[in-house]
Amino acid sequence: MSNYERGNRDPDTETLNKLALIYGVTVDHLLGGKTTGATELKEKRPKDLKKTLEQSDVVFDGVPLSEQDKTKLKATLAIVFGDRKPKNKAEEFRR
């Protein structure tokens, strides 16, 4: 990563796509381009961590999570956040 930051090396397309996914930005943004309004709106919306973990392309520290990893992480998060109450009845039905 530091080679990219210092300009010693340029990332290939696959690496750019992975980095954009990890950081939740577009490849254009990584390359110094202007972010679009749609991207800015998307970044402002809260992300449901449970739904994010259900996606197939979730990574941690650059390494894709297996289904077993995701299951362990969900169980850990349930222990940590299990005592939280939904803000309203609509949220209660989503659980």
C-alpha cells in the first residue's frame, strides 16, 4: 500500500476495484476524480452490518471472509450488541 501512496507503483484494475469496495468509494474517487452526487448520498446512509455480512464480497484486512467467518462474526456481534433495544416497532420486525 505504501508503494501506491508514494507513487512507486500503480495498482492494477483488480486491486483498484478491491480497494474501492473496502473503502466504500468509487474507483474514480481513488484515482482522484470527483465523487458523484449518488455516491455522496450513498455514503451518508447508514449501513446495516447484518446485511453487509450477508454479501458474498465482504473482506477483513484485505482477506475475503468465508461463510464460517461471517457466522462467527455475527455470533460475536450478537453477544456484544444483543442487549440493544430497537428504536421503534418497525425496527423490531426487521430483527
